[in-house]
Amino acid sequence: MLKFALAAGIVYEWLFGASVLSLASLEYAVLRAVCATLLAWMILEAGRVLLMAALALDGRPPAQRRG
């Protein structure tokens, strides 16, 4: 999931980030890309956890669960 989040963070910075004209602006661009990467990673991991929780649910009717 981290590799997808890293790609999403880089793409976000390329699309919405300001142009890099100095070393200070490069530092802020890197910081924004890291923050976007961490946010994307949290969203992807939360989605994965919710999917695994949904797949772990028992789909049988209550009468059949007791055996």
C-alpha cells in the first residue's frame, strides 16, 4: 500500500503544487508530497481494514450459525 500512496503523493504534488524556484520552495514541495503520501497511505490502509472486516462477517442466517 505504501508504494501506491507514494505514487499518489507525488502525483498530487505534480498536479497541484507550486513550481520549485528555490531551495526553500523545494523543501516545502517535498514536505507537501510527504504529507500527501501519508494521507493517501492512511486512506488506503483504512479501506483495506474495512474490506477485511467486511469479508470476515458471517453471511449465514442466524439460525444456521449455531450449528
